[in-house]
Amino acid sequence: MALWSVAVLATAAAFVAHLALRFETVRLGYDVGHARRSQRGLVEQRRILSLEAATLRQAARVETVARGSLNMDVPDSTRVIPIQARDSVRTAGRIR
């Protein structure tokens, strides 16, 4: 009778362990699904933001904003001061 009780308890413990592992597997599957949905949303958001950044960097748009909002204009040739080539300029300190 004692041996039979031990066998029943061992079987019950194995069944409970199996159920616990099964429930954990299902829970992890739901977590993975949620993470993948979140990843897809973030990838889509990154694509949209990248497209928007490319649009904002267009030269025509930058010029429109500079002329309209900031009241900028193309400088006269007398206002442009040419600088020497970078190779001929000696720098102090660390050279890049």
C-alpha cells in the first residue's frame, strides 16, 4: 500500500510539473507574440520617421524655410570670404 501511494504521489507530482511547464510555455509564446507585434510597430514607425527626415532635409524645403521663416537670402560675392584649403592650414594640438 505504501509503495502504491508513493507511485500515485510521484505520478501526480510529474503531472503537476508537466502542467506548470506547459502553462509557462504558453505564457512565453504570448510574450513573444506581443514583442513581435511591438517590433513591427517600431520598425514601421522608424520607416515613417526616416522618410520624414529625408523630406525635411531636401534642399528646396530648406531654402524655402530659410527665405520665408528666417528671412535669409543668398549672400553677395563681396560678403563671401574664401578660406584656405584645409591641407595647408596648420592646427595646434591633435591632428584628425
